[in-house]
Amino acid sequence: MVTGQDHPATAAAEPARAWSRSSGAASWVLVSGRWLILLAWIAVAALAWWRLPGLTTAGAGIGDITTADNPALLAEGRAAQDFGFPLTSRIMVVQHDPRGLSQDAVQHAVEAARDARSASSGRLLAAIPVPADERLPAVRRPGTTVVTFLYPAPDQSLGSAVQAAHDHAARLAAPADAVVGVTGSLPARVAQSRIVEDALPTLELASLAAVVLIVGLAFRSVVAPLLTVAVGGVAFLLVTRVAGLLADRQGWSIPADLEPLIVALVLGVVTDYVVYFLSGLRVELAAGHGRATAARRTTALFAPIVVVAGLTVAAGVATLRLASSPPIRVFGPAMAVTVLVTLVVAVTLVPALLGILGRASLWPSSPGTVLRTGLGARTRRLGVAILGRRASALILALACVAGLLWCARPLTGLRTGLPFVASLPADDEVRRAADAAATGFAPGITSPTLVEVRAPGGTLPAAGLEHLQSLLAQQPHVAGVLGPREDRLLAEVAGRAPGAFVTADARAAQYVLVLDVDPLDAEAVTAVRELRNALPGLASRAGLPAGASPVVGGDTAAVVALIDGAAEDLALILLGALAVNLVLLVVFLRALVAPLFLLACTALSAAATLGLTTLVFQGQLHHPGITFFVPLAAGVLLLALGSDYNLFAIGHVWAHARGRPLREAMSAALPQSSAAITTAGVALAASLGTLALVPLRQFHELAFALAAGILIDALVVRTILAPALLTLFGRVSAWPGRRLG
């Protein structure tokens, strides 16, 4: 048996005397009934596989990402009611030849559009071809491009509508037609779903490999990573089946974007909790306890911490239910279910397996040897000694806060968008077709912005409508405007009757604006937001009747409303997440001061992470902006996971402080907890970092934000800043409780 006053195992054994009766009884049940628990989980997993539905995800268009009361969608509905037909479209076929399209190709596009309804058996209501005619505005290279806007029947599913577009493109089969492909926001979402599905096997394998490597090296063990993977497999199976069942019962439409995050989060959270238990078991075994006793003592000490940590994470992400965007609302409960199911599996199955395996769970390493030796162990003990002195703790705390504030600075320049098409790989058909359309026209041709004006009573003067068109063309990032001036010209080139822009009674008029930037990225969002705010003044300057009501529709306007709503949601969601975390920390630690400064550390860490994300993607990679849901989702997840590490690090100190001075408690607890947090943090960061294997921009951004945030939290905040603050606050940390008395 290993002995010695400076041995971490000796110190770590002491908190067992202060275990609560409930945690001690629970640990006895879990370890004593280990074989029954193992068999029960095998049976539950088999039944879930056999009887419960699997997780199904769905791609979504603008209409499924926002709500029906989005002002942009209402504006489109109003225009369709006034004109009998919408001008905006979210699906289009692109023909492009840089040497120039023949007149026969243009005529073929017009004829195919005229027959679109009958040829598609009613799946398409209509098609409007728009050739790059030099007489039209927003044309960059005349004669090279035709964009045919398609209008699916309302009863068509997303997949059916996109397939109808591909069938229409197939009717332009002659080589001279130069069809590049189908594009638009709806085909982009279908393409994203396909890409996510194709990337999942690679992501799963990479996550498993990362966890096996990191846990294996940390514990110098072959069995420890296999145990982690086995628990992760059970948790993932149950998470997907339970989430699938709830989706069926609750009517959730789970976006395809969510599935890779579920995969990475399940394995990462399981690894966190397994590492905590294994680190405790290693200490107890090194102290000379037998297999069952070591497993019981470890479970009694760590199970309450793990349970509260898991509940904190689940409650934190559940606050996303407060969001106004449907996918973000689903994201909250889906992530909460993921964490809760993972928690239940980890807190019951892991103690049972440790009771069965004992020392074999760390094979072939020796617990005592690993704890006594190694540069990491000596470094951690030295670090805790430095952090235990007030002068050095103050210097380190100030340095950490200054560094985190510096990293957070770029957050003030954060811009957001929702680039459906631009996020796709360059070789994807939807992206290639959009790029081809942007060669012949301005980039905004793939998602034009609609402006409609209604007269309050009488009619709209023709001169005022033309003046308004000129004013709209002068707005930032507007490459051109189709309006009353082009009515007859567009009717001529598209093979349609005039009357697309002004109603017969002149009570309503509409305009189609083509932007000179990606229509769904941050620059376009800013431009359309400014246009929306300026419209009443522009209508007045144009000489339209007082009370004329201009409205804005189209994908960009819908995204503007979505992002503005998300910005309003952000304060409520973050306050909710912080409140939930604070309450659980206060209840668990029975203190107020420590939870407050720990929560401040977590918030500062999240802000620094989002600042670095902004710096990398907007500053270094020159992206127009960040996908709008990434800061919100990453921020809430980092707040929740940060509280997880708070509970393990400081909760461990709290357990050791029952009956000993704070400095001694820190010396006993922090070397072990910092090692476990480092291992868990690196494993979780690696697992979440595999999201970057999905070749979509939003996954690259989310992977960077989560991986960087977890590493900052685990390596800086929990191992340096939080212990330094604990030293500085001393016994006041436990106020108004007396745990550190």
C-alpha cells in the first residue's frame, strides 16, 4: 500500500468521513447491485433499439427557421394577395455560358418556363425566366446567363419541390442550354442536410478516436478508453431513441444541423464524467482500498457532483427554449434531453462497471505509480502551492482577467448572417449555380428582396413610383431594382403579360431589389435592415401619398427579422442560463460569494471565446459575419459546461474542506481535480472539435468556438483563475454558509 503524508491519495481519502448518508447509501446500492445494473442497462439498450423510433432530422427553409408572423413573410403574403402571384422565389435554375448563351438557348428557357406547370404535373405553379439582358438592371455580363425562378405548389414538400426543380433543369438538356444547376435557399438547405448526413460516420469515428487516444494517454490504460466508449455507446443509443420518441410525441422538427452536435456532445460529456470517476477510483485504489470499497467511496464522493453538474448543464441549455426561432427552441430541449440521458447512464452504469472491474479498469497502469510520478503531477502540486499564496494568486488572477478581456474585445464588432448557399463547399451544385448566377447578374439575384407599397386610400402616382425606384437604387449594396419601369421589358424577355409591378387599379406597387453582396450574409443583413428603416422616409421623398405603407419581403428581410429577434432573445436566454447556474451552484455549495465569482469567470470565459471566434472568422478569414445561431448556441453551451467544471473543481475543494483549513483542502483536492479537468476538457474539446469535419461554414465556426471555449475554461479558468480567486476570497467564499469556517 502507498503511504506518505504528501501523497494525494492519503488526503483524498479524508472526505469519506463527511459523506452524507444519502450519497453513501446510493453508492452502496450502485456498487453492490453492479451486475444487476449492468444487465438492466443491456436490456434497456436492446429494448430501445428494438421498440423506440430512431432520431430523424429534417432540412428546413426560411419558413421553418422562422415563424409565420415574420414581417418579411407577411409582406410576401400581402404582395401575393395584391398581385395574385409572388415575385420572390427560393428555387431557381441557372444557365450560364461565359462565352454567351445562344438565342435558341434563351428561347428554350422561355418555352420550358411556359410549360412548367403541365410538364411538372402541377408540382410547379409557374416559372419566370430572367435572361441577363443588358437593358435590365443588376446585369453584369449581358447575354451569358438565364435565371429561371420556380414557384412550387404550396402542397409540395421541400424535397418534392427541389426534385421538381431538378426535373425542370433536366428538360433543358441540350448542350447549348448550358445548365449549371439548381440553386436558392431551399435547395441549399437540402444540400446541407445531405452533407451533414454524409459526414456523420467520419465525425463519429474521429470523435471515438480522439476520446480513446486522450483517455488512454491520461490514464496510461487500455481498458479506461474502452470503458468510456462502451458507456458512450449506450448513452448515444438511448439519447437518439429518446429524442426520436419525444420528437414524435411533441411534434418537434429537429434540424439536420443538430445531429452532429448530439454525437459530439454525448461522447464528450460521457468522457467528462467517466474521467471524474476514474480519477477518484485511481486515488482510492492507491490508498489501499479494495475494489468494491474504492468504487463505493469514489461514487459517494463524485456522484453528487456529477448529478448536480449534469442538471446544471441540462437546465442551462434548456433556456434556449425561450428563443423565438423554431430551430433554436428545439435545440434547447433536445440538448437538455441529451445531457439528462447521458447523466443517468453515467451516474449508474459507470459505478457498476468500476465495482466489477476495479483495478482492471486502469490496466495495465498502476494507480500508485501514476499518482506519485510524472512531470504533470509535480507541476500540479507546484501550481497549487503558488496559487495558495495571496500575492501570487492576485498576480495570476489579474493576468487571467486581463487576457480574457483582451480576447473578448473583438466581440464588439460581431456581425451575423445566415449564409445558406455561401456555407456550402465550392464544388457543390447549389453553390456553383449561385456563383454562375452572380457572374451574369449581381450576387443578390439568388435571393432578391421585395418591396411593396400600398396606397392608404386612392391610387399611387406613376411619377412617385418611378421616383421611389430611383431612390431604392441608390441605397447601400443595391445593384439594381426591377420595378414599374421594367414592366413591359420584363414581360417581353420572360414571355409574360405586363402588370407584374403595379396593380390594375394602381393601389399597390412592388419592386424587386438585387443586392451586390451575398444576399444572406452579414453585409446584406445590415443593408436590408437599414433599407427597412429608411423606407417610410423614401416613400415620402418620392411624393407618395401620406400613409403609404411600404413593407419588405424576401429571404434577406426574413433573416433580418430572425436575427433581430435572436438579439432580443439573447439577453433573456443568457439571464435565464446565468440564473439557473447560480441557483444550482448556491444550493450545491451552500454559499453565495463563491457561486458569484465562479459564474463571473464562466461568463468572462464565454465572452473571450466568442471574441476569439469573431477575430478568427471575421478578422483573419475575412468572412462577412458569423452564422447567427453560433454565438447564441455556443454561449449557452459554454456557460452550462463551465458550471460543470466549476462544480467538479470547487465542489471537490468543498468536500475536502469539511474539517480542515481551506489551504490544506486546496492542496489535497486541486492536484487531482485539475488533472481530471484537464483530461476531461481536452477530450471534450477534441470531441466537439470534430464538428469541423462537416464541410459547412456554421460547423467550422461552432467547432472552433466550442473547442476553444472548453480549452480556455479547463486550462485557464478552472485550473488558475478560479483557485486564485478562492485563495483571495478565502473563507468569505462560503458566505453566508460556514463550510470553510
